[in-house]
Amino acid sequence: MRKYLFIMIAALMLLSFINHRSIYKAVQLCEDGKGTPQVQKDIFAFNWSVGCEL
């Protein structure tokens, strides 16, 4: 049982990390285009959106 709990926690952490990197990349692309990023996300970044106002 501990093994599966560890695997689930590790998977959640990995997915959260990947999502945070995706958000960071989207913000960077917006800023490179001289825009202002509008970011909305939850704590683990599973639900997120990035808008770019020019």
C-alpha cells in the first residue's frame, strides 16, 4: 500500500512540475511579444490558463 501511495504522490508532483514549466513558457512567450500575461491557476497547476494582453 505504501508503494502505491508513494507512486501516486510522485506522479502528482511530476505533473505539477511539468504544468508549472508550461505556464512559465507561456508567460515568457507573452512577455517576449511585449504583452502582459494574465495567469489563472490552482495550487498544483492542474487547471490553468494564460492570456496575453498586448
